[in-house]
Amino acid sequence: MVVIDDIGSFPLPSNVSRKEFDGVYIRALEAFASGKRLEEEPGLEVFYRAVATSLRAKLETGLDVVTYPQHYDMHRQFMEPIEKYQHEPFLIREKFAVIPELYVVNREAWHYWEESGRPIRLRVCVTGPVELYLKTPFGFNIYEEVLMNIAESVNSFLRNSVIASKHIVTEVVSIDEPSLGFVDLLNIDRDGIIRALEKSVRGVNAKVQVHLHTLKAAEYPLEARGIDVLTGEFASSPENINFISKQELESYDKFLRGGVASTSIDRKLGSFIERGIKHPSPEQLADGVEQIKALYLRLKEKFGERMSFAGPDCGLGSWPSQEAAKLVLKRCVLAIREAENS
């Protein structure tokens, strides 16, 4: 059976502002790294409440595997602690390579177990080394030693984030590399990129995805040891279906995550504005069940058992409300399960 998951980012609850959340994020990370109880730390209640509320919203959609609610900027989330706690250039001290959202997930999993009798099946995402490198002052000028230090920092975040307990099973981790395939100016050979990807995921005790925005970059993770699953955005970028084949996946013994619902909110809103609709409803914004099902079945026909995960294309953090984001996830679950049972 195909596993239905989500990519990670999610709108903040309506009663938590972006300024409030961003203002306490690094404090939450430091408190978690120091072994403190976040819900009891002055000023961190807003962080705990936001993540707990969003986790509950995701669990209510019926996903098989949920990614921790990613509310902080995907670059700042990792670069800020790396830069603040580096003991070599861009090499983080192990203690601070933590994701504070996972403290909340771990605590809330007890309540979920008591209510449902089931553990939370978890997906953990960390921004990948190439993507993070592009945010350094070096830009496209790649110094391989720095890139490898960033890759080792990414690896520390991943290894520190795999939880295995009665209440949580970390089923999959992901490194997010949305710029791979779009950036052609990197002065590093393909083997250097592959080495960085491999170093990022070395020794991680979970299934490993790499999240790509274009499968033109498939050559890197296909050859990288330790990466099991490539993601493809097929709803927003249908051309991705032409960039990889079932035969390639089989020859490298890799699998695919199919993105089957568009999350391109700016494109969607622009389309409605052109039609004179300034405030479309969640029902209008989310792709329809039949539309999602049709794409899923098309991908299943092409990739067969090599498609092992499916869900929305990308994260939903920029969507206008949790209600709208939840509907995307619910419709993905409904469409894929209907398709599997048809």
C-alpha cells in the first residue's frame, strides 16, 4: 500500500501571529537542547500551543504519516543554530542540532496514544546541504569543505530527530533540496553534490526521502547511497513525469513519492482574482477529489509499485488558513484511498 504523507509546512493557528512564533523559535530550540520543559518556560507557551494545535489538525486529516508542523522559515530553522553554535565553520555542536517541534510531538503523542491506542507515525524534514549552502555568503561559489560541514550538520539534525518509542515511530526522514535542478551555476561537480547528499543521511535509522521541486535533478539522489525515495511534484509541475522512468527507479533500487495535489497557492489565488473572486473558499482552493484521484492513477500506471508514497506536492505554510490546508490533506487521503480500493 502507498503511504500517504505530507511535506511539512503548515499555516499557523489563527490565534498565533508570525511575529510571536518567530520571536521565540530559537529560544525554544535552546530550551529543548538544554533539557527544559517547553510548556513550562516563560514565553514559550505560544510555541508549544502553536505546534500542538497544528499537529492535532494534521492528525485529524487521516494521513498515514505526519510531518512535524513546520512553521519557521526552512532556511533560518537550521542556518541560525548552525551559525550560532558552530565549532568549525558551519559545523554545529551536536547538542544544538535539534528540532524543538519534536519536543511537542513527543509530549502530545502520549495524549494521542491514550485517545486512539495508536502511535504517531512521524516524518521529519531537514533542509538539505546544497539548499542551506546557497544561503551562506558564498552563494554559488562552492567550497567543498564548507559544503561537507553543512552536510555533517544536517546529518546531526537528522540523527538527533529519529524517535522510536511506544508512542512515536519515525517512519521517514527527508532532506529538502528544492533548488537542485534549477541552479546551474554551482562550481562543483556532480560527484561533490552526491557526496554531500550521502554525508547528510549517513547512519540515519529510518527510510530517507529527498524532496525535489524538479526531477531534472533526479541524477543526484539516484546515485546517492542512503537515499531511498525521490519526491516528484506532479500536480503543479506535470512535466516532472517525463524526467524519470520506472526502469531508472528499478535499476537504482529507488522509489518515488508522488505529489498529486497542487499547493501553488499564489498561482491558485491569481487565477481566482482573474475571474473576479477575491476571497475563494477552502473548497475552491483545494484540488478536487476526482482531480487528485485521476493524477494518482496516472502515476500509479506509470510507476507501479515503485511509487511508495503520495500526498500533496509541497508544504502548505503559505496557505491562507488551517481550514484550507486541512482540506488539501483530507482530499488527498480520500482520493488515494478511493483509488487504491477501486
